[in-house]
Amino acid sequence: MADETIVPKKKGAMSVSEAGRKGGQTVRDKYGHAFYEEIGKKGGETVKAERGRAFYEQIGKKGGDTVKAERGAGFYEQIGKKGGETVKAERGTPFYEEIGKKGGHKVRSLIEEGKKAALEAQKVPSEGTPVSTEAPAADRTES
């Protein structure tokens, strides 16, 4: 059998996770919370520039699928309800009325834009297709 030497743990020795935690606390105490926000934002912008929006969609879906598999689809219902109750307690019912109106106005304007775009598309002839302003023969009435 191979000669196995057991190295005793030195008194006061730290694990890697303990050392990391201690180092993180030291940096936090020295630079503050805003430092982490700043470097996190810079890192996020760098990743976005290198990998694009699709990367975030992909990892978000992967994380969501993992949570769904671990906790079930009902979990999202629970946290959504909890979040809604928290917002209601903090901002009150008028907040929901306000955002509902904003959403309704947005939907209305999008519908109007869609109708305008459809009309414009009908007005613009495709290449080589003549545009007729006359009603089709079946729709014309003889006087």
C-alpha cells in the first residue's frame, strides 16, 4: 500500500469558502455596497456586448426551467400572488388602476398604429401590380 501521509489541519486554517467570504466582507467594508453595483453593471454590459440579448434569454429560460422542475409550476403562482400583495400593500389599489389605464392606452395606440400600417400597406402597390380604386365587379351595382 502506498504511504499516505495525513497532513493535520493547522490551527486557524481557513477553507476556501471562508477565505472568500472574509475577503468579500473586507472589500465591502472598504468600498461599500455601491462598488458591487458598479462592477456588476460593468460586467453585465460587457457580457451583453460580447454575447447579446439572446444569451440572457437563454440563461433565464434555463434557470426558470430548473426552478419549475424543482418546485413545480405552482411555485410561480405563489410568488406572483405574494409579490402582488406586497405591491398592493406598499402602493395601494390606485396604483393598479393607474397602470391598468396606462396599459389600456398603450394597447389602444398599438391597435391604431397597426390599422394605419395595414391601410398604408394596402395603398402601396407591390412591384408590377396595378392599383385599382374601383370596387370589384361583384360589388358594383348597375344604375
